[in-house]
Amino acid sequence: MLDILHRKDDEIWAIEVKSSTSVKEYHYTDSAFQYYVMSKSGCVPDRFFLMHINNQYVKNGEITSELFHLEDITKDIIEMQSWVEENFESLLKVLEIAEEPVVEIGGHCSNPFECEFTHHCWKHVPENSVFEMTRAGKKSWQLYEEGVLKLEDIPEDYHLTFSQQLQVNGIKNNESYKDLQAIRDFLHTWEYPLQFFDFETIFAAIPVLDGTRPYQQVPFQYSLHILNAENNISHKEFLADPRDFINSEMDPRKKMIEQMKLDFLDCGSIVTYNKSFEVSRLKELAKDFPEDAEFLFGLISRIVDLLVVFNKRWYYLPEMGNSASIKSVLPAIAPEFSYDDLEIGDGGSASTLFHASIFDESQNTEELRQNLLKYCERDTYGMVVIYQVLKKEMGKFFI
């Protein structure tokens, strides 16, 4: 079904609408098939367009048509018509056969999207397979073609990177790896009081706030756990009012910055997990609120990244598998730590629910607010737990 059929003067325009910010290769395939169907139906479009999001658009008041970009792809898809017809006939033949076609698994299973039949075609692939190997690239397919399916079956003389070898040793022998000296040297650069910090954001295709772009990560919440040298811990937090994204005279991001000035201490390291995310958000805030740039860049100058310990594999447990994400590290390093008792257990859900509450007053409830606060608090407390486990592990090595 075509997205938009538009009559412009004496011309028929066919328009396929995509949520991406540019024309992708697979869009031509989709559009060429649409053109083919229209032509066979006796409605040949004079022009064919791909409409996508203009990521340079900046909201200023009501949303305008500049949010979208029309790309004329008529010439390209007309040139593809013989290819469409050839493949169309081939697909019809597949529908007519009595038995399912035999298709080997490959890169096509996830390109450009995950196939809906992966659970069927990949059912022979076991847990802890070569496809779960850390940063494997083509190596996984080379092993698969050589008949090696499981990580534990990789030959001893097969060349693996340091991280890959750790993972294989973990599977084969349940081996852990801890470079306590490297961890000590890294953490020794941190200064108390430690401030464990995490943003939550919305990133909608249609920008909500003036001055923001499509898919821009707009912070609406943060959590801050403060740990001093005596191991005393306190907690600060901020959660914007969804109504402020539409009706407030003050930008909710400005309110957030003002609260940050009260909550952050003027000394000590600010601990994040994957600091590039928080740093990018702070830089964007500094650009949009130049009067607060000095404060925000002051925070950036003190940010350290807990992810480094696990990304560099200074600390590795077999339960972490091929991931250094906090959602993989936490269950491995502190099995008692969990999100299971929370109504919101991941950042994607937090973002979606908050965004929905901006436009639907019935969803802007105290229950949602408490669920969001509990989730974000759990995220930063998880970092505290990881840090304390590392500190305990190092014992006398820790200074």
C-alpha cells in the first residue's frame, strides 16, 4: 500500500514515507516495487518521491513542512523495473512450491533488518555459539563454514584477540580474569566525593521543544548518587514535569540545569558508564544555554568512565559473555542486584513512557513519576555497587 498518492497539477506523485534521516539502499527496493505495482494497476506515477526526516530541521513554534525532505527517486526506480520483474517472478515461484526453500543462514538474515524467521532458520545454532564472540566480524562466519559452532570447540591454535580468548576460556574452563593493578592505577586517579551520574532522554522523530532537532537526545531526568571517602552515600535526583515540555515559560532543560547546580558538588569525580553519552548531552546543553556553559563544561572536566574497566577487560567474568554493558556486568559482578522488582526496567521504556505522558495527560500520573524515579535511581546505584565490588576485590591494593 502506497503511503501518499498526491495530485500536483496534471501530475500524479507517489510518495513513500520513511522515518529515517536519509535515503537508504533498501528504500529503493521498496519504492521500485511500489512503482511496479502501480504501473501494473494502470496508475503510472509521473514522479516518485522518498519522504524522510530532515535532521537539520530545528523546531521553532509549530511544526512546519520543513521537518520532511522530499527526494525525487523517479529515475532510479524506473531503471530498477526489470530487476523488480525478475525477482517478482522468482518470489511467485517460491509461493507455489510445496516445500519450504532451503536457504543457508548468512549476513542477509539481519540485513537490513532482523528476519522474522530467524528463530526457525537459526534453531541449530546453540547457546554460546561463535556468533556470540566479542567483536568477531567475519571470524564467526569463517568458523561456521569450517564446521565450528560452539565457542568451546574453537581449536587451541586458532588466532583470537585477547578479549576473545578471555571469553573462550570463560566458556571452556569457567576462568575469570582480573588485572587488579590496572584497575588500581585507573581508580587511583578518581577523587572523592564520587558522584555517580546518569541521564534519561527522549529522542522523538518530531521534536518536542523549540531549539531541538529530530531524534535529538533531550534529557528529562537524572539520578546522582554521592559517595564520600567514609563510604557514606546520599542521593539526588531530577525528573521534569511532562507539562513543561509544552506549556512552561521556562525550558525544562533549563530547570534541570538549575537543579544540577544545587545537586552537584564543586569537587570530586563524576562517575558515568559510557561517558560519551553524558558528555554529549552536557555539550548540547552548553550550546543551547551558553550562560550555563562554564558550569556544564566544569562538570565535563571531572567526568570519569566506569565502563573502561570492563571494556579493556581488566575485569572479566564468564557470565559477562561478549558484552561490557552495565546490564551484562551487573548480574555477573553482583548477582543479587536486579531490576526485576521495578515496573520500568530499561531506558527505552522510560523514554517511551515519559514521551507519551507529554501528550496524554491521563498518562502523566504520580505512579509513572515514581516508577521513573525508581528506575533511574537503580541505574546509578548499580554503578555504586560495581565500584564497591571492585574496591573490595582489590583490598590492600586499593588506595
